[in-house]
Amino acid sequence: MGKNIKIRFILDHDQGIDPNEPVGDIIISNAHSKLSDKSTYLDSWFDVLIDGYQALKSNKKLTLEILEEPNPITFEPILNGFKITYGKQKLSFNSLKEFDQSLLTSAQEFLRQLEQDNLSNFFLLNKIANFTDNQIQVS
């Protein structure tokens, strides 16, 4: 896994974990700073991180709305790396490959913690599972 890029989340277990509304905190960090959002819908965050990653792979800038959140998130290629902007928070990274590995590992752990055998009833969770399956096959 990349040393400089980390995507971490903390599921809120207080009310039990609801796969329809998996709430928790998310933290995306590099070696110098972090971008975070508390008490947010984690499936929506993983959804936009996957879409942003796909856009960056194609060297495209993409701004996305995060469901239930007031601020959009922007993924922007810069030189050999990329930048993520969310509200007033900004992070720059040098390696898309490190982001790929961190996103894959974090998405797998997110799905594991939800402990759902059948994801077909959950559109975003199904999308996240498809992403992890496809990334593993590519590796």
C-alpha cells in the first residue's frame, strides 16, 4: 500500500450498522495533510472516490456532488499527480497508483465491516464491490 496516501474510515457502530445508511467518518491523507468529513454517508464517499479515480485514470478533471453533503468534490490531474478539493480542504498527491491501492484496500475493508452477503439490494455497495472485484482482476 502507498506510504503517502491513506484512505481511512470509521463506521459509526452506536446505532448498529445499517447497509442502507452506513454512517461514519472518512479521512483521506497524504504525508503532509488530510481531508476529512465526520458523520457522513460512507457509501456515497466511496462512490465519488471511485468515479474520481476513474476520471483521473483518463487524465480528466471531474467535479461531483456527494449525496447528502453541501460541498462538491473535485478531482484534478496536475503534472504527474493529482489534486482533490472538498470545500476548503485540498490534498495533492504524486501517485495515482498509490491512490488506487489505498482506495482498493479501504473499499474492501468497508465492505467487510458491513458484513453483507447480498449486495445486490444496495446500489452503491454493489458498485463498490464491482470496483474491488475489477481492481483485483487487473492487478
